[in-house]
Amino acid sequence: MQKLVLVLLVLFGSFSLTSAQNIKSPSDFLGYEIGTQFSRHHQVIDYFKSVANTVPNQVKLETYGKTNERRGLYLAFVSSEANIENLETIRENNLKNVYAERSQSTGLLDGEPSSTDIAIVWLSYNVHGNEASSTEASMLTLYKLLTEQQDLLKNTVVIIDPSVNPDGRDRYVNWYNETKSTAYDIDRQASEHNEPWPGGRPNHYLFDLNRDWVWATQVETQQRLAVYNKWMPHVHVDFHEQGINEPYYFAPAAEPFHEIITDWQRDFQTQIGKNHAKYFDAEGWLFFTRERFDLLYPSYGDTYPTFMGAMGMTYEQGGHGMAGLGILNDEGHVLTLVERLTHHTTTGISTVEMASKNAQKLNSEFGKFFNNSNSNYKSYVVNGNEDKLNRLKVLLNTHNIRFENPTSTKVSGFDYATGQQGSLSVDGSAMVVHSDQPKGKMVKVLFEPNTMLSDSLTYDITAWSLPYAYGLDAIASTSKVSSNKLAKRKSLQTLNDAYGYVSKWNSMEDAKFLAELLKEDFKVRFTEKPFTSKDKKFERGSLIITKGDNKHIEKMLSKLNAIAQDHAQPLTEIYSGFSQNTPDIGSPDIKLVNKQKVAILSGNGTSSLSYGEIWHFFEQQLHYPLTSINTDDFSNTNLDKYNVLILPNGYYGDVLNDDNMTKLKTWVSAGGKVIAIDGALRSFAGKEGFNLNFKPSEDVDNVEKNKNLTAYADRERESSNDLITGAIFNAKVDHTHPMAFGYDDNYFTLKLGSSAYRLLDNGYNVAYLKDTEVYSGFAGKKALQKLDDTLIFGEERMGNGSFIYMVDNPLFRSFWENGKLFLVNAIFFVNNNAYEL
Ligand SMILES: [Zn+2]
């Protein structure tokens, strides 16, 4: 018997040993020394597959989705044999630590042990596609964990995402591989160091996935969060790269920290940083900590995990899309890919080491994080448009945040609309979100009216409060508002034969419904004035689909019914064109919506982020066709094929030369419509034939400016007086203008910069700032001074056409839900020339 055990042990032991020995190194597998070539995404995945096949008892490779360009998204679960066998139990135990009922005093679980002994570490590589050393490092990290660092895996599950953004990575790598010289050129002027527009950083729709964690507008994020929230790791690292002259950056992060970040999270960041420093010091490598990358905006790969209880960290290697395989930097150093990936591998392993050493503490502190009985605001109540509430519910579900219906009809507390104490009457569709729930810290981050700023110098926007972003009324209450489970939605009635059907117009759901009808060749009208029919008042913008207009559509009623059901769009039947209160349905004030042909400029000069936001908006949200025209081709473009031309944020100095400007004006005068967003307005402000003008800063500080005695060391901080880095303002709205149909007379706008334009003397000021006051976020005092009486959205007519100005970008990162209808209105309703091309 003893002999048998011995034989088994030997067999088993030697089997394991052989398996580990059989793992090919990345260099052996790829056929080149790692770091001497960039590996394409499929090669990286092939390496992970091969390792998982070699040691299936230690590596489980799972696909969690696909990108827009159909590349696979993968996670490798790496641990000891015993842990891999128990993977599902480990995951479930960890979730118990998040969701279990807690005793309010200790924050510990009732009647259960406070922790397990397994640390869960999630390593995310290459979220920015052209920061390409990290995916190479993911392969070497996997190899080292399974060969040199087996001990760490005894109490650690390491989850490796080798490429968060494969579309962006391959855009960079394919471009680099086809451009580079052999072996490579270290001269930074060489084309291999200068990526063409739009570069490999963003995903297919040119979104920055490292700004998308909370808003989850992109498929990569949506699919990742589904797994992330099933696992809830204790440590998350996002691997990045910065400029070629920077050394390495790692935790601890810079101020401002969001106030919900716990002392333990701060402290452990420092411990991890010191562990990395030990390895960097031993090699004499340079690094810096505690500067530049802060922890405030919740949509990053470091903040989101942090606000979900983990140690969320960003590591930045010098390199980036410029570096290629090797480049000579300003310090006379040839920075190579080998060096870059070695650093990332070192911090990756060092992170796992620290997690393994502190596994128990990580678990117990992680559990405490989810006790949220001490929040100042106990409940957030939101009320308003049902479509908007539903959109918000989708977002909350993405993060497993719970919500209910309030039981009372009136709630009081901080009123978001006035910025003061007040009360709000709520109806049956209202929603209450309590902060005393496992994800309560994230609730606070997302809902509280004003984020506390320990420092105004931050890397990103300072305001994002959801009620403002979604255009909902809200109250933040310091006492818990009573609530019960959500009522189910009523199903829609089937439509009967009628003279016509009317739809409300105040949400993106209505806009999508219109887009679908137009694509299906329905004739749809919209009203420029409110009217009453069947005792019901229909507001400006309401859509009217009459039987008479749509005789060309076969089985019109059943088709309309199907589209309405599909969009969950309630329609009101009307039985006559004679309205109780005018206009009648045949009135000139009720106009046909033109099936607009929309084009957009892309390429050099345009902001790829802004272009991507609009591209994604048309294809993935509105579902309406959009023709993209490269700015290089603009002088040869026949604009007469389009009704609308969108100019994303950008700099059009080269594109809109004298000839092209004349061409644009001629087209607009003949009935075309230009929608200019953000920086695109600079092309028209102060130019001949335009009413649009910049509003310069006041001259009050001129004396000081001429002899600026601000000390060198204080200049950066001083300059924040001129800054607005994403703050929320309350704009006045002329909702009788078609661009504002569906809005009321206030709109909370997210202002991203301090550029300001005067109100239009000769045009329509659709949304504007009056007595400017910041509702949420940071705005420097000088920047603030010049915002009074400035334009947010406006229309200027030229001949038969229009220039539409959007000073604030309504599609910024696609999360400011309440701005989107302005753009749809601008496309379909403003200066509506109902002619077919
Ligand atoms: Zn990055």
C-alpha cells in the first residue's frame, strides 16, 4: 500500500513537473525573442491557448465576448491545481464577502468567517491599443507565474486579460509592422514613430476604453463588466504607457483621491509601491509615484475597481505609440520594447507577490468595504421621464446596484434642480437608490450632487452626477426613504384603425422610434406647436403618423404596430385631423420630417474621439445611416447629396481654406445644414458672413498679467484659475425652438472647457448661460467670470440653410444622456426643409 502511494506520488509529482517543463516560453512559441517584434492579437491568444492546453490543471482560458471587429476577448485564470479545481467555490465565497448581510457595528459578516485565504488579482493589459508593450508583458508574466513563481499561486488566483482592446492593438501593430524599417530606426522622425489618424489608442468606435468603465457604452466594457462583477477581484492593475521621456510610474496614486477611498486602500497602495521600488532599485531603474495620476473620475481602470473595493492601480511605462521597437529619447537613451515589457512584467509579478503575502488581510478589508451604513445621504430619489429612468436602470444593473420604488409621494432633501433644500412630488415610476447596500460607495460616487475635491488639479472631469446627466429630477435625502420592490411595466395595447397615431417626443427612445420609421419609409410629421386632440395635449415635437400619409406602405397598421411594440413606444390614436385646440393635423405648423441624408467629416483635423462618439451614436444608438467623408477628400466632395453635414470637435484650419469655406457657405445658402461641435466653432467665429463671436476674458487682470509675479513653483496651480475641467452648469433653454423640442426651460450642461461665445445677435440662442453658477464640479474663478451671457446651443441662418452651433459637446463619452436629443432635433427638426434630394 505504502509502495502504491509512493508510486502515485512519484507519478503525480513527475507529471506536474513535466507539465510545467513542457510550457513553452513566449520566445520559443512565437519563434522570435519576445520584445524583438510586436505580436498580433491572434498570436498572443494562440500562446495563451497553448499554455492552457499544456497545463489545463493550472490555467483556464475563457472567452468573454467579441469586439466590434469580431476579435475574441479572453481571460486566463491562473492558479494552483487545487484552486483551479475549486475555482467556482472561490468565486462564490468571494461574492458572499461582498453581498452578505453585515453587522453594522463591525462590518463583518454575521455568523460566517470574515475571509477566505485566497487573493484574487486581475491584470488588464493594453486597454490603450498603441501602449503595446503590456500585451507582450502579459505573455511573459503568465510564463513566469507558472515556472518561477508557482509558490505565489498557492493562495492567489490571477486573472489575466492579455488585451482589453484587441481592435486598437491590432490597428497599431499592423500599422507598425507594415511601416517599420528593418531592424528598426531609432530616429523619432521616422514614419514608424508617427502614427496616422486616428492611432491605435481607442477601440473600433474610437472610444477611450479607459474612460468607459462606469458608462459602459462600448461592447468591450459591457462584456468585461459582466465577468468583473461576477468575480469582484481584490486587486486590479491597468497597464499603460506614457511619453518616451518618462520613466515608470506606479502606485501610490496622486491626489485628489475620492473621499470614499479607505485608509487601508491608501496604505496598501504604498506597500505595493514600495515592493515594486525594491525591484526597480536593485536594477537601478527610474520610476516615480504619487504624482499625476489621481483617483477621482470613476470611469478609469484604477478608480472603478477602487470604488468596487479593490486595490485599483495604473502602471505607466515610458513608450506609447511613438516608441516602436526602439527609439532615442531626449535623455540620449535608446528605449526598447524589450526594456518596456520587462518593467511591466516586473511590476505584474511584484503585485501578485504582495497580494499573496497579504491574502488574508486583503479579504477581510475587502469585506469591510461593502459595509455602507454610514453614508451622509441615505437615499437618492429620482423621478421623471420613464424612458430616461429605464436607461438609468440599465446602467445600475450593469454594476449590480439595487433600486426600488419609493412608497411615499413626496420626498424632501437636497433638490438637484435648485441646488438647495427642497421637496419633490414623485409618481409610481420614481426610483429610489439607497446607499446602504453592498455597492453603496459607488452609489455615492455616481449620485451625490457634488464630489468633494481635495485638490482641483485633476486629470479629468470633476462632475458627473447621474441625475444631471440623465435629465431627471432628484432628491438626496439624509434619512432613508421607505421603498418597496419595483412594479412591473405594463404591456402595450395593440393599435386600432384610426386617422393617425401620435407619439410623445422627449427621449432617445422616441428618437430611435422615429429613425426606424424613416428607414422603413414611413411619412412622419412633427408639430411645431402644442395641440390638443381627444382631450390630450401633445407638446412640441410630438410625432404624428397618419393613415393618409402612409398609403404606400403595405399592411401599414400591422407594420406600425410591430415597430411600436419593438420600441415599447406608446402611441395615442386620433380619429380626426380636426384638433380640439389648433393646429389641426393638416396645419403648416405640423410638418413632414425629411428623411435626412447625413454626412460627417472624419480624418485629419477632426478629433477622433468626437468623430467616434457621433459614429457610434448613429450606428449603435440611433440606428440611422451616416456617411463618413475624409477631410482630405472634402474639396472634391459633392455636398448636394446630403442635407446635413456634421463637423465634430476639431481644428479645420487646413480643411476650411477659402475655397472650401465658399463651397460650404454656398451649400448652406441653398438649404444645407452644418452642425458644428465644440472646437469646430472656431472655424466660423469672427469670420466674414458669420454672426458667431468669441467672448474674450475680461481685462480686469491685465495689470497683474503684465508683471506676473507668481512664483515658478506656483504657476501650475495658478493656471487652474483659467480652467474648467468638466463641470455642470444650469443653462436656460428656449424650448419653443425646434432644437429644444422635448426639453423644458432648463438644461444641465457639462462644460468641458473655458472657451466662450457671445450670444447671437442675429440668430437663435437655444440654450445659454445667464447668471453663471457652478452646480457641480470645479471651475476656476477667471474662467467663470466670462461665462455669463454665453452661448451653449444656437442656430444661425444663412440663405435657406443653417449653421447649428453646439458649444458643449452633447455626446461627450456618450454618457451625458440628456444632451443627445438636442443633436437629433438639430438633424431632423431645425429649419426643416421637407424636400427630397
Ligand atoms: Zn494608457
